[in-house]
Amino acid sequence: MVHSTMNARRYLILAVVTLTGSFGDTFLSVGMKHLGPVSLSHLDSLLTALRNPWVLGGIALLIGFFASYLTALSWADLTFVLPATSLGYVVVALLSKFWLHEQISLLRWLGILLITAGVGFVTRGPSFTEHAKADPAPEPVSAGVSRAGQP
Amino acid sequence: MITAEGFGLAGMIASIVFTATAGDVLTASAMRQIGDLDDIRGVKGLFGAIVAVVTNLRFVSGVFCMALSFFSLLFALSHADVSLVAPASASLTFVSNAVAARFFLKENVDRRRWMAAVCVCVGVALLAR
């Protein structure tokens, strides 16, 4: 059970994954809007984007995102990490509203609600599947998962 | 009525989702193979942890698939509307990842995780419109 428990530090890393990912994307978005539209037939103009401080900051944040994402995957399941960090989509939506002043429609608020519900579901469950030989992953009694066919 | 454009669109979205899922599952599998990064960093330092990750074949293949997925997205965006392709592929990837993690990573995808994957899938689709 050594690797199966989440602790405060690991929740902090999940928060870092969520925040660096969403701020990184938003920084890129701000930088690319400064730059104007890029045509697919003139992809070399993307090189000039590398001189924009917002784009550079966004890339630095996304490197931090990938490093913390890989760290999380080293001690938690993919099907735990992906939903648990999907709050990043909500952060992006809130940043677009309050910083970039984009509109959030009723359907988008519904989307935010659903993602939050999904995060709630997954983070209340186990974070890691133990691959012991005969015994499947040990789980807290409160998990409420039926295992048909298991003694 | 299903048109040729419809098939093309579905094919483009399917290839984005397929390569993205392969990338996620391969990197997750690589991290499982390498072990707890916090422990490795404690023993070998940050540089040692970075070397352990980037020299792992599964990790390199995973990143290759992620790059393929990115270029399939770019290709699709030059043929179809962003507001359809981006949310459709991002949200479908949550469900395909749950299926692939169940079969290839042998993760215990219980009812709770299915609910989470479906909620996030629908939520992302609504949010990204």
C-alpha cells in the first residue's frame, strides 16, 4: 500500500498540473492574439511568435505542466490523473471570462458543472491500482464497488 | 445522410483520438515501468530522473504519438472547423483513455471512474464549443 495513498504533497502536484496547464494555454492564447492569425501555408511565421514574451512564458509553463504530469503518472493511475486535472478546462474558461473578457454561455456553465462533478467522482476513489498476484487492488470499504465473481 | 465529407471528418477525428490515446497510454505505461519519480529524484537527483524518463523507449514512443496527434489536429484544422474538431477530439479522448487504460494498463476502471470520464467528456464538449 506504500504507493497507493495520496498525501498533501501529491495533491499539490495535481494542483500544479492543473494550474500550469491552464495558465500555459492562456498565455499562449494571449501571445498568439498579439501576433494575429497564422496561415497554415506560412508556418514559418510561427518562429516570430517565439519572440513574444507571452508565448515564451506559456511554453515555460507547459514544460512545467509536462514534468508535473509525468510525476503524477509515476504514482497514480492514468484514469485518476486525467479527470482529476480536468479542472484545468474550468480554469481556462474562468481566465477567458475574467481576464480575456470572453463570454461564457449557459451551456458552457453546464460544461463547467459536469467537469467539476467528474473531478468530484474520481478524487473520492482510489488513486492507484495495485497489481498484486492473486489479490486485486485493495480498496477502502466505502468505495462501494461491486466485484462480481471475486471471492 | 452520410456524405463523403462526413466520413473524412470522422476519420480525421478518429486519427487524432487514436494517436492521442496511444500517446497517453504509452507515457503512463512508461512511468509505471520507471517507478515513482519522487523516489528516483531522491536517489539520483533531478538530472538522473530526467535521464531515466527520456531514455525510456515507451516514453519516446508516447511522445512520438503525441506529436503525431498534434499534426493530425493541425491537418484536420486546415480542412474542418476548429469549433467541431477540437472539442470532439479532446472529449472523446477521455473515454478512449478509460477504455485503453482498462485493457492495456490493467487499471481498475470502476463505476466511479467511468462516471468521471463520461462527465468530463460531456463537460469538455460543452465547454469547448
